[in-house]
Amino acid sequence: RVQEKYMSATRLLRGLRPPVRRLSSVQVFDRRLKAWQRDAAAAASDYDRYAYLRDEVANRLVERLDDIHESYSFAEVVDLGCGSGHVRRALGALGNDRGIRRLREIDCSARMLRRSADDAAGPSPPVHGAEGTPFEVEQACLDEEEVVLERESVDLVVCSMALHWINDLPGTLKMVRRALKPNGLFLCAFLGGETLAEMRSAFVLADLERRGGVSQHMSPLVSMADAGALLQASGLALPTVDTETIVIHYPDAWTLWHHLRSMGESAANLQRSAVGLDPLLAAASPRSAAAQQLGLPSPANDFFSFYGADEACSMCLLAVLSPGADQPTAGVLAGWAQHHGGVVAGAGA
């Protein structure tokens, strides 16, 4: 059952209260612009054609739940930065019934939420587990950076492809920690590391050649080491981090830029610089003929997932708060890390 609730920041949704969290004074991203970009992407009739990356990341992230000990259940779930319902659909492919009763989808884009609501209200109701257990879906249109969840009100927080646009990462992670119940799980995947490194290099070379200096055209990303440190500083227990790289082949730079815009993933940093046609042509050049002559690899997307939990395409952090004495949390996470090639920070310490 889906309940559409496009709510302002001053209205309440069960488990949510008006945003009063003090935001960081350091502002890197323009959150209003990012909401506008996501609205514009969702308004396109062919948006689903460009949602392949978010669908893939959400599927990889949610798959991690099958690696968590069967004693864990997640009745109350929050999807932070839900988009058009990528995580909700991925839950339908879960192999195990995790006791999900309610999923709260939160996004800064009302049009993305509307797409998700229309999809959930279709012939296939939201279900999860091998038995197809249904669950309730609620929605709130709120800026992910300003959301404040009630203390110890959530069993699982999932954040897929949204955290790399947040200005106050430490504050958001601490909010998640406070919101999780004991033995709660935070599962997150976001772009980071060497994502689109070739494009960054191309813009630098183009600026140097055509303008004699370098301007900022792309958003900064978090490294894997910094992500693990942020998790530990937030107070999440046993953070587990792993990185996956997804290589996507595009015929040319123009196609790549078109797909990024259609995904709603265009640059939104406050200090960005406009790119003229001349630098664009220069930036596109090494990504076509020159790149083929040199045998350079196609652009790669690095995803960092928090299993602080979470899954994801690039880096996964898993954090369980206040582990119960009757649940072998450390052993479970160590086994998960060994299976996926990740690292359990602080295990055995």
C-alpha cells in the first residue's frame, strides 16, 4: 500500500520531525540546483532509460542484506535519497524475508517521488523475500541534508547514490546513528574515488590549452580512506568498507555528458565554472580519437558503499549500533568482509 505524502519541511511524517539540525558552515554543493536537476530529469518521459546506473547500484547494495545474519530483522526502513524507487524495487529481489513492514522514501525531488509512487501503485505491489511479503510505503519530500529522524526509530537506513551530494557528511552520518535502533544497520553507496577520472583530466588539459589556467567543472568526491574515517567518527560500530568499480562504455564524451544530465547527476558545486564550446570541444577530443589511439580504458565509475552500513557498487560500509550480546555481530561482519573483499575497521580491537 502506497501513501503519497509530498510534505514540506514543516509537516510531520511518522518518525520524522521538522529539520532543526544545524548544518555545516562549509557549503560545497548547491542543494537547490541539485533538486532542480533531479526534478528536470524525472520530468523527462524517457528517464527510465537513463536510470540504469542507479538501478544497478541499488541492486548491489540491497543484495548485501542476504549476507547479514538471519537473526536481524528490519521492520522500519528509511530510503534516504530514494529517487524513483530504485531501492524499493531491489527489495523485491531479496532472497530472505527481513520482516520489513514499512519503507519510508525521502527525496528532495517531488517529481522523483511521484515517479516512485506511480510505479509502486502499479500491478506489482511492493514486496520482499522469497515469499513475496508485502510492505507499506510512505513518502516525504524533504532535503536529504536537512532530514532529522527520531532517535532510535529505524531498523535500517539505506542511502543509494545520494550521499555524494551532501554538504554536511559528518552531521548526516551522526543523524543516522542517532536514528538507528540498537543493532540497526546503515547501508550506503555513493560515487567516489576515481570516478570519471578521465573526464577530469580531459577538462584540465582543455583549460590549460585554451585558457591557460584550470577551472573547476566537476564536483569533489570522497576517498575510501576518508569514508571509513567519517564512519568511525560518527560513532557507528564495526564499519565495513569495500569498493566496486563499474566500467561503462560510451561512444564519445557528448553521449556521456548527455547521460549524466539525464540521470540528474550534473555538477552542482557552488564554485563551478561555466564551460564554453571551445573548451568542451577540446575536452571531448582526448576522449575520442586520441583515447582510441592510446588504448585508454573507458571512463569508470567508482562507488563507495557504506554498510554502516550498506552495499554498493564501490565502497560498502556496514555499521551496527550497540550490538546485542546474543547476536554474533563481529563474526557476521568479518565473514561478510572476507566474502566481498572488504575491511572491518576496529574488528577485534
